[in-house]
Amino acid sequence: MIASKFALIRKHEFVVFILGAVVVANVQAAPGAIESWPEVVKAVEQANLDGGGIIRLGTRSTLIVDRRLPLISSGIVIEGNGATLQAKRDYHGALIRVTAAGNLEIEDLHITGFDRKILNPDADLLALIDNRGSLKMNRVTIANNPWCYPCSYALSILDNRGEAWLNNVTLFRNYTISRSFSTSVRNCGYMQILNSTFAKSEAYGLAGFAGVRTPEPAALLDSIGDLCGQGAFEIGNTLFDNVYSNCSDLGNLTDLGGNFDSDDSCGFDPARNAVNGESGLSRFGLHGGLVPTVGLEPRSRAIDIGMNENCSAIDARLASRPSQTRINVSPRCDAGAFEYGGGFGNALLTGNGLDGIWYNAATDGHYLHVLRVSPNRVYVNWSTFDRHGDQLWIFAVATTTESTSFSATAYISTDAVLVPGGAPEGHVLREWGEIGLELEDCTNGLFSYRADDAGFGEGQFELSRLAFAEGVGCQETDDLD
């Protein structure tokens, strides 16, 4: 790996090189959150003057972009806090340019709606994000940008001529038509991509006088036209599934393994990666955390193929990696920015927070299935054992408007006989006792029971979440399609 000359060493400290000497400058966090784009522009201008700074955006705010940021020439952190940057309807220019002396870190930010239709040398002959220095992006989603439609120049989402690190980044459904070669990400510097998703983007070239469309790679390209040559990539635990093609020939590639490449165009080793075929993507939306992501279906080939040595501790939704998706199998993280079954970390328990499968790790083999069936009713099925060691299934319907706890009368069915060609006959439904669950957070809870049978008695034990109801988890979701 190439070490960055402008590496960020701690959250509030930046390294500045002056004639070969290293000066560590403490940067104080901004006192308040910013919720308008003109204020962000002013904050960047001030940070450049001050030699660096931290810019916090309002939580889940929407900022309408009507101009490009000032050139990033110092050490700047943009804490997005789930904010969305959306282009003003009549703005078609670029967004960010990091100079050779600049060091930019972006996290928890959603970028959308940049159409880049009008050409002028001042604003548009740049990528949406143009990096000549050092760039780090973590938990950033860039989605639904028709970024050059059509153009005479090859503009892209991200051009890198310096050093760039992408982790838990999602590029989704970006679209371009250009008269010269174009793609989402073009690199002629050093770029490391980990735990990221490149999905459903399209790129076309326009050939000849009639402008015949020619499909192009829609994810990665290892040069920037005639401006610079081949770049160096390090890629691991990343999912590529785009329209037509994912990558150009990545000649200088360090394959870190754990990748999914739907068309085998990126050059990954099939022995350490999954190549060719459908990835099993789910919907795009807010699945928890601060930025929208692309989910995975239960049978996705991207599940459990990641290399844990390159696995980030959390995914783009702040859910823990790796998640345990198969019983008695050592967990491996998934390819992409979304960890299947990871839920939403310790997010606020709201809505359907109870939903899923719970178990006690010390006594694996008995499970609690919980499903909210209406705003104030929850169905529960406890798979356990009776005093004789035989399998016992106990069920209940609890009345609760809370997602943190419930208690309910439990029942069992006995004496039934399964009749060929029909439903069981002769069953007796009888009351078993009381059961209850109280959650501490999204992953831990306490289960209690009291049986009417004195020999069974009463007790309690700790539960851990084994699986989420995928796409629901611990937090209400919003579909951003």
C-alpha cells in the first residue's frame, strides 16, 4: 500500500507537511451543525484559511447545491450525519475538487440529483468529485445521478489522481452518455476500495456522426483519458453488479479477495472471489443507519464471501460485521456496503424492533420467533423442550404497542393426528403459562417464563438476536426508490 503524505492521524488532528517537516495542528470542531449549502461554502473557505477544520452537517438535513465547493487545500473533515446533498434544478456543475495539498475526509453523506448537462470550462470539465490530493470516503452513498447526459467530454462521478480510500461506499444507479470514454470512477493514482457496492449504473459512449450508443464499463476505469496513465487499485470485499459491464482492464490491481463481480470484468481471482452471475440485490433505500444502501436477498452470492481481515467493524448502516447468518459456521462478512442480517447495530428500538429470531448461545437448539402482525399485536413461537427431553412448541399472541417488551399467555397444542390429505384432527389447545421478553437493545434481551405445570416451574435466561426480519430490523425504514 502507498502511504499517504497527508494521512489523517486522529479525528481532530491533521498532518501538514512544510518543507519536509511535520506539524500537527489541532482543529476544533465546529460548535453547531450546518443546514444550508452557502454556509458549507463559507465553512470550507474558513477552514482553508485556518489550515483545516471539521464541518458538521445537520442530521438528515437536505442541502440544495447551487455551486461547487471552494478548492480543498487543507485538512477538512465533512461529517454528513445522514445529510443529503442535492443539486439545484438549474445547477449542472461539479461538487468537490481536492488539490494536491488537500486532505478531505467525508462520512455519512448522501449525494444525489446531479445531472451535469451543461458544459462550461469553469464548472463542468471536472468530475463530480475530483481528487488530486488525499480523499477518504466512509459510509457515503452516491446515487441516481445522470452525471453527463449527453456530453462531449468524459466526466465521471469520481476522478482520482492522488490517493483515495473508499470504505462502505455505495454507488447506485448513476447514468452517463458521453462522446468519449466514461465511467463512475476513474483512477490514475492510488485507490483502495473496501466493503463497497457498485450497482445498477449504466455508461454509454456515442460513436460516429449518428451517435450510436456503445456500452461502457460503469464502475471502474484505471486511467483518465489522455491526462494520465494507469492507476493502482487495491480492492476487497466489494460488490460489482452494473448494467453491461463493471470494469475496464485493471492492469495494476491488488486483489484482496472477497469480491463479487457479476461479469468477471474486473480481473479478480475466482479462487478468492465470486465472479459471474446474479448478485441477488434487494431494494435501494434507508435500511437503517444514516445513508441509503442496497440490500441483499437471503440467497445472494455476496453473503459470507468476504475476507474478515479486510472487513470493517461496521457496515454502511452502522451494523456490526460480520453477522452470524449460518448456525455452527464461523461468520464471514459479506461483499458490499450492506451486511446481510446485521440489522441496525444499537439503533433506536422503534416500529418492528422485536421482529426476528432470538436464541440463547449457551443452549443452542431452542429459539424464539417473533413477528409483529399488527400495530398492537405480536405473534410468538418458542421452540424448546419439555421435562422429558421431547421437543415442545409454545405459542402466544401478545398485545403490545411497545417494541421493547411484551408478556402474554402461552398455549400448546396436543393429541392431534395428521390425517392424509387434510388438516390434523383431534387436537386440544390448552393454556401452558406465561412468557415474556424485554429487550435491552437491538441484539440483546431477557426472556422469562412461568409454567402452569409445577414440575416445569419458572425462570429466565438471556437471549441474543440470531436473525433480523431483513429490511425491517430495529428501525423504521423509508424506501427511497
